Amino acid sequence: MKKLLFRILIGLVVLAILVVVAIGLFLDGAIKKGVETVGPQIAKVDIKLDSVNLSLLSGSAKIKGLIVGNPEGYKTPNAISVGSTSVSVSPASLLSDKIVVRSIRIESPQITYELGPGGNNLKKIQSNVDATASDSGDQAATKNEKPGKKLQVDDVVITGGKVTLGVAALGGKVVTAPLLEIHFTNLGQGPEGITAGDLSKRIFSEITEGSLKAVAGAATDIGKGAVNEATKDIGKTTKGLTDIFKKKK
């Protein structure tokens, strides 16, 4: 009898492990599909994702190869490319009304700043995200829908990023500037939490602001270089004309 109970117990444990693995595999695919389906609806640009590795037992996920495309009318291949993103979630909170995200770490984002119709590409995507978040809130309030799950995000770090700036007005020069590390904490700590749209808005807003600062610094350096080169050219021309007049005398 004891042996039978022991075998049943082992069978249940194995079954439980298989179920967790199956759910994990299913969620991996569901997250990838969700990002590539819902993301474009929010940002109004193409969004692609290479892979998602999720562990329900530890509450951790690793996202690789995230690419955010450019709005229509812009020439560069994409606006943002992220090598990897790590997310840590409290597993117990997945079944509650508010999911507790312990940390989000975005590593080595490559950001392209491009001027085009209606301003730069990052601001255009930002305005799309803002408009979608606003419309979603209005529609939910109008229909009296039950709000979706809220989030609490304890820590967000964006590190190792670079911003590429193309300056057509200066002969098509392209420069790359470092994106200073971005770090913010304690989002949605109250019982009301925040929505996924609010989180997306905040992260993209921080990236946009940081990129604009990097771009401003790079543009200033390029501008100084261009002025210096122009000054040298003017000096050479003036000296040449002076020499010519001296010879004529």
C-alpha cells in the first residue's frame, strides 16, 4: 500500500512538472504573439521579437531580439533595436488582480534618431503611444468595462544604449552617441497600480527624452566641427586672395 501511494505521489509530481513545462512553452509563444500583435496597435509601427524564455517557477523571463520599426515616411530600417530584456515577476502575483514586476532590465538598445515628415521618428512613435493609451482609457470608461490587470513595477533599468544620428544638413554625416543609463523605480505602488499602456508610455518617454539629450550633444559637437572647418576654409581663401594682390603690386 505504501509503495502504491509512493508511486502515485511520484506520478503526480511528474505530471505537475510536465504541466508547468507545457504552460511555460505555451506562454512563451503567447507572449511573442501578443507583443507582435498588440505592440503595433499601440505604437502604429511594426514590432518583431525573436524569442521569449519564461520560467514560471522563478517568475523570470528573457526577451531577445526586439525591433521597433519606423513610422511611414521614414527611411532608416528601424527606430529601436534591443538585444535583450530581462523581466522578474513575483509568481504569486500572477493570479491576483495586480501583477508585481520586481525588475525590468533593458540592455544595449540601439536607437536611431531620424528627422522626417512631422518631426523626428521617436516623437512620432511617442505621440502614437500616447494617443492609443488615451483612447483605450476613454473607451473603457464609456463601455463601463471591467479594467484589466494592473501592474506594480519596482525597478526599471535601461543600460548600455547608443543613439545614431544622421545629419543631412551637414553632408549626410552620421554619428553615434552613448545613451546615458536610465533608472526609475516604484511605479504603481498603490492599490490602483498602473496599466500596461501606462508602463509602455513611461518607458518609451524615458528612452525618447534620453535620446534627444544624446542627439543634442552630438549635434552640438558636429556643429562646432563644421564651423571650425568652415573657418579654416575661409582663412585659406582670404590668404590666397591676399597673396594674389601682393603679386599684382
